[in-house]
Amino acid sequence: MKPQHAALAVLVAVIWGVNFVAIELGLRDVPPLVFVALRFALVAVPAVFFVPKPAVSWRVIAGVGIFMSAGQFGLVYLAMHWGMPAGLAPLVLQSQMFFTILIAAAVLKERPTAAQLAGVGAGAVGLVLVAVGRGAVAPLGPLLLVVFAGLSWGIGNTISRSAKGVSGVGLVVWSAAVVPVPMLALATAVEGPATVLGAFADLSLPAWLSTLFTVVLASLVGYSAWNSLLGKYPAAAVVPYTLLVPPVGLAAAWLAFGEVPQPLEALGGLVLLAGVGTTLVRRRPSPSSGAGVPVRSGVSR
């Protein structure tokens, strides 16, 4: 990877890590489901009127919007609203890689490598350690919500594999348009119409700044740059940069909120990241076999 592209990948990882601090700040003033609706409404509008529809079916656009955006972030925002630390959330969310591998194997018949299966096993052990450590100091409900968010992201990854070669910006913008209406409907049912309307009427400056960060930097800049890199390089050359997101998130949450993970949570996080790294190991052909076909990562973002 060219140095400037590697620097861009690092920048995206830093943005996504800091994004969880921005989400935490916004959730202090805005109900979680309303916050998700607002974020993706601003991602879609006005861009959807100027960015051409990607050359994929409406089913793919809806699937990416429902699972990768609404499902993933709706669950993450709820989890953080109910106590999931901003530094721990991006770590547990890395479970998406394992779900992607398993779902792709079941649905797309993509045979996982031995390294990928070993990584899934190590990741499961890491998640258990994190859960035990978290359960010792706080309820497990928010952590489980982030695990389900990883599952939703994994389903979205599998759906998005059929959108290869299309405009990354177009898919981000058009799939975002699927999110606001169901999120607002769900927020109204859960919170009540008065709470939803009051949230929009009383948006504070920190809430607006948080929203702008998640919309402009995390969604439009981050995902557009990421999709551009995936269009230039093999997935296995790009995806490892997501391993930078959890440590950046932990550092940002420590600096912003003084969050320090419990020892068992930290140990489980290291095991989880080791599992993620193991899934990215590529099988090299033996010298006697000639030029083999490299094994692709099972992750698509």
C-alpha cells in the first residue's frame, strides 16, 4: 500500500475510534434512537439529491441500510445509553468480523480457512472474558447489545458483498435514507411523541457538534475513504487497519472520560483482537506448488 493510502487508512481508524466519544457526548442530550435517526437523515439529505443511485438493487440498498446502519448503530447507541463504556464498545464491536466469516460460510458457501476458524474460536474466548469482567462491575445487557450489533453488521457485510465496484459514497448515502423513518417510528413508540419532539426542539451545541462529527467525519469521510481503499487494494491489505479502532477508542475514552477497563476486560480485549488478527492471516503457497490463489479475508466493509 502506498504511504499516502496507508496514512489515509490510519486516519479513518482514528476517526472511527474517536467517534465513540462523540456518540457518548451526544447521548447525554438526545435519546439514542432519535440520535440514530438524526445522524442518518443528515447523511442522506441533501446528498441523496445529488449523488447518483448506486448500480445495485433496492434490496441491497435496503439490506445495507437496515443491518449495517440501523441495526448496528441502533443497538450500539442503545447499549451506550444504558451504560456501555465508550472505550469498550468499539472493542466488542470487532465481533462483526467473526460473524461475517460465519455468515458468509453459511450463506455464500465461502469456506473459511483454518486461521479464520482459529480466530473465531479465540474471539469467542475473548468475548467470554470481557463478559465475565464486565459482569463483575456492571449488567451484561449493554454488552450483549453490542454483540448483537456486531451480528447485524456481519449480516450487512454479507449483503454488501454483492455491491462490489459501485460508488462507496452512493451506497453510504442511499442506504442511509432507509434508516430515519423506522428509527423515528421506533423512538416514538418507545419514548413517546413528546420526548421525540422535545429532543429535536432542545438540541444543545454539544449534541449538534457530536452529530456533525458522526455525519461528516465518521460516515461521509470515513466510509467513503474506506470504500475507496477497498477499491484500490485487496481486502486483506486494508481490513487490518480496523484493529487500530479499539485502542484509539480506549485511549480517547480515557482522555475524555477517565475510563479505564477492568483487568479481565483488558485481557479479554487482547484475546479478542488476537482472534481478529488471526482471521486475517493469509495462506501462502508452498514453493513447490507454484503461484497459488491467496485466501481473501471474509470481511467487507
